[in-house]
Amino acid sequence: MSVDIGNRLRHLRLAHNLSQRELAKRAGVTNSTISLIESNSANPSVGALKRILDGIPIGLAEFFAFEPEAPKKAFYAAEELVEIGKGPISYRQIGENLFARSLQILKECYQPGADTGKVPLVHEGEEGGIVLTGRLEVTVDDERRILGPGDAYYFESRRPHRFRCVGPYPCEVISACTPPSF
């Protein structure tokens, strides 16, 4: 059995009305540590998880026994999309709680020149998207394409990949990935 520590932590943090920064301060860790754990990009040691949970406060046993309800909301107004990006790349997510969800849907906006980084992204799952406006350079393995409005991509996420806005205008994309990876 696999436990989704990241989404479980995010759900509990939000249920206690704590920002990532506030929880990090209470736990004596950096807010990037909280962010990495919540995005399932880092697995905390038992000791580190205990320190973080003390900041909520909740015990380890209660954390692993806790089963939040799956979200039941079906419709979201534009202003209800949750910003999970930063800097020149905006990722607006449908729903703040992805606990027990197997699909993540994003409205992405890349400012001119914005890039996901020189180191390609690699994670489990699949992802796809459709470019709405602008031009997006997508690199998957050694293949690179420049996509414009109406063009799309879809690939297994364990293949090294990277995204970059090319041209003088922002690029907007609607994307989905499974399982949620942000």
C-alpha cells in the first residue's frame, strides 16, 4: 500500500489554515522543504515528518490514519483556480485539494523566455496539453517541437521533458497529468 504523504500533508496544512511558510517556520524547516514534500518531489525521513507534523500539531499515527474525504466539488469559477506556480510560470490548478484524485488539470501561462529549467523533468505518469496562445517549445527525450495555438502534446512523464516559451508573447496551455505531480 502506498501513502500519498504530499497530498495528505497539503490537505492537513490547508485544513488548519496554515501557509507553507507558516508551517515551515513552526517546524524549523525551509518552506521549500514543505513545497517539495507536498509535491511528492521529496520523501521526508520519519524524524523530519514528525517535526513538520508537530507544527500543525498532529501525531504520526493520526497523520497516517487520517482519511480526508475526496473532493466533491464539480465546478470552479476562474477566480477559484489555485495558483501553484511561481515566477515567470503560472500554474493555476483546478481544485486546491487533490487528495484521492488521480488527475491534475492546470491552466499554465509561460511569460516570454520562461523555461522549466535546463535539467529535464522526469516523474511517473503521463501528461498532455493543448496550446491556447503563444508558442511553446516542448522537448521530450531528444525530440524538440515548437507548438502554436491548437497544437498539442502527450507523453509518458518518465521520458525527460522540458517546456519553454518562445516568441515575444506569453504562452497559455491547458494541461493534465496523472497522477498529480505538482
